[in-house]
Amino acid sequence: MTSAGVITAGTALKALAYKDSLTAGDVGAAPTSHTHKAEDITSGTLSVARGGTGVTTVADIFATYGVEYIEGTQTAATGS
């Protein structure tokens, strides 16, 4: 494996020389089924089904969920 974590062709060929197939562990990949802590999420948008809002901006919260004001902030929907 290279320092960047990418498997080299030589490493893959050596692994295959002793096995019929490669596993996730052979190439440094995560298992098919695995979990992460919420604190590991550093980018992207969480869907509502995954505990997020499913939107990326406060304006989208207002539009998507019909919110008019967020208590404890100076944020309110404008326009309509």
C-alpha cells in the first residue's frame, strides 16, 4: 500500500498469489457493513431519515418545513 492509502498492483498480485479472491481487509478497505459516529461526519447533508434536516440552508428550513421563526435566534422568514 502506498503512503496515500492506495493499494498498488504489486500488493494485489501478491495477495492473489495466496488466495482465490481479495477481501476488503486485503486492500485496506472498510468492510461492507460498518458504522461511523456522528462526530465523524464532516461534510454533506443528512437526510431526515438519518437524523438531519435534509436541507443545507436556514432559508431551506423555512421553505421546506414552514418555519416562520427560530426561537433563541435573530432568524425569521422574510417575504411571504
